[in-house]
Amino acid sequence: MKTPSFIFFSIVLLVSILTGVLSKPYFTDRVFYLHEDVYKFAGAQEQDQLITYHSSMAEPIQVRIDDELHRTVVIGKQSYSIADKTANFSTSYRVTYPNGHTYKVEDNAGLLLSYDDKGNFLIYNEVYIGGERVPQPGEEDFPPSALVTAAYPDYHIKRGMPGFLFLALGMLIYGWCGFQYRKFQDWTFRLSPQRLNYVDPEPSDFYYFMCKVGGLAVMAGAVFIAFKAF
């Protein structure tokens, strides 16, 4: 007959393997965001001069590498030109829109800051109503910094914090041990500093009850931590 511990650890092992296999692309693929859509690499052609990025909820984006200093981001039927204007250890880009508007994007320690043609700093506060973006007066279809991010893979990022999954696994095992095993409960009692106040103290029934309650609480917390990884 299979014991509760055998069933528990078998389930934990199975779920851990499935989570590791299924979530690997989520944690390892480099992505970028445009509005609320996530894009990741889908393929390259023409000797890697035309790169395509796909999103599950929006139309594809293509990035054409024109030369070492110029790239074109193609979204739908619109093309956005990106020129690398880096000079004197200052990384910056000029973004030209189909309507002729130009913007400057500066790389400030990895943070892309946008400026209009008069040098004014731009702040984009995107407004959504019912899941649909509502453009504000004078606002471009896409922020200049987002277009630069799409054009250069160096600005693409990895999602999530996989370390939380390992933390959750440890908490889950610790919680189960605290809930299920009397020897583990006795061990935690011996480590408790409160026992130093008594001569030959022994755990009470209430202590064992609280160990079970605490174990359940820790396992519930482990599930919460696991979801925080994504």
C-alpha cells in the first residue's frame, strides 16, 4: 500500500518535471514588449538580414538590418527607421516615423529615454479602456524607445524569476515534513530557543497540532511563491 508520503513526493516530482519542461521556454527565451503584447524571435531570412518576431495576440514585427548603423522596424504596412548615432561613449539612436517625425533615444545605463526633436523628454502613459489602447492627442502609435528595443536584441529580456520555483519546492518539502513527520516536529522543537527556559521540556499535544497547522500554511505559501516566478 502506497503511503501518503510516497504519493506526496511522487506528485511533487511529477509536477516539478512538468513545470521545468513546460516553463523552460518562458524563462530562457528573450522577449520584448510593444504596448501589452509580448514578442519573441520567430526566425530570420535573407542571410539573417530580416528578422521576424511573433506575438500570440498581435501581428508580427519584422526588423530589417540595412547596414551597421541603420535598421528598419516594419509593423503592419508601416516602416520605422532606426539610426545608430552613438558617439563619444554615448549610445543614442534617431527614430524616424512614417509621418516624418523624428525622436532621439538615449541609452542611460540600459534604460532607454526618449526625446522629441526639440530635446524635450517624453513620458508615455498608455491608456486602455476595455482592453483596447486609446491613443492620446499627439501620441505616436509606438513609443520611440519601444521601437529601439524591438530593433536591437541587446535590449530584449528574459522573463520571470525561476529561483522562486526552487524556493517554493524547498518550502513545500519543509511544510510537508512539518505536517507529516513526528520526528521532524521533535527536531524543530529541539532547535527552538524557548526550550532552554525549561528542564527536560517535552513537546505538548498543542505543539504538534500547531506544527501541522504551520506545515499546511507553509505549503500554501509555497504555491503562492511558485506563481510569483512567472
